[in-house]
Amino acid sequence: GQQLNQSPQSMFIQEGEDVSMNCTSSSIFNTWLWYKQEPGEGPVLLIALYKAGELTSNGRLTAQFGITRKDSFLNISASIPSDVGIYFCAGQLSQGAQKLVFGQGTRLTINP
Amino acid sequence: DAGITQSPRHKVTETGTPVTLRCHQTENHRYMYWYRQDPGHGLRLIHYSYGVKDTDKGEVSDGYSVSRSKTEDFLLTLESATSSQTSVYFCAIRGGSNTEAFFGQGTRLTVV
């Protein structure tokens, strides 16, 4: 079953606000990926993380690989209308084959 | 954009009929994945491949089979489609462990 817990499931914010979301697991991961999906499209990669403690930015987006390797965080600063969409975390487990497991997604809605 | 193409993009089929979805890549990536996306469930792994003729099951593999006879193509077959297999199906490709995964545009399948 699902091994990643992503929260919150949905967010309703005002334009200009900062956004935070996270994924947690009881398992250890050695790769974390964050994606954004817009209606009718496939997920698009935002940020990739490969080392515990790593902090990586992509414009107004910042993501961190948790030091315990069991969690990851995504922050969006100064949100704008085009940030609307569903954000997914994905992780590769340290053990086993090359599977990627996904969180259930965070749906972001922005009020202008 | 990653060279990944899914076909067909939309399909309506009747219960009990066989259906094959195709994923084609031009990146020569080793790993290919099939996911299904349903409301409230995020992306769930059906099957994946780690090389030609090398495949393994994901978390929701019942009722699905796959084949990979060459690097660029990964086929997903529903032997006898059921209404519970109505979903959006995404293919993803990945060059190796600890690398990013890139998604196709998706196939919307409706089983009536």
C-alpha cells in the first residue's frame, strides 16, 4: 500500500502567501522528488533531492531532504496564480528494486 | 521535454475486452513505469521494467500485464477490462537509480 503520507491534502490560500507541504514515512528513502501536475497533464518534475539534509531551490520553490531520510518538505514563497495545481512527493526506497512511490498529493488553490 | 509518448491518449472500451496501452521513449532510459491515477489515491504503481524483458509488479498489478521487448517500448495490457480499471494511466521513464523520473501525458481509459 501507500508508503508516503503527504500533507496537507488541500490548501486554500491568498495570492502572495507562502506555502508549506511535507511528506513523511516510516521507511528510509534515498531519493526524494517533488512534482507538480496541472489538469489534463502528466506530473512535471520540480526538484530532486539525493542527500540527507540537502536543501535545494528552484526559483520560489525550496525543498529539503529530511535528516532522518524519512521525510521531505516543499515550500513555495510568495504564491502566484500559476502555482495552482496538485503537488506530489515521490521517493525511492533505500532497499529493494527501483520503485518510486508517491504521496497522495496536495491540491493548491489560490484566491487572487 | 523528455521524449516519452503515450498512445492512445483517450480510449473507451467495453467490459471484458482486452486493451493495450503503449509507452514509447526516445531517451534510451533503462527504467520504465506504469502508474494509474485515481481521485484520492495519487499515483499507484502497476508494473515497472528495469530492462528488456525484465519486469516486476507494483502495488496494484492484479488484472494487468506488461511486456518490454525493446528498450523504447513498454506495453500495458488489460486482459479483460473491468469498470474498476477506468482511470488515467501514466507512463514514466528513468535513466537509473537516484535519478529523476519523467512522465508522459497520460491515457484516459474508460471501461463501460
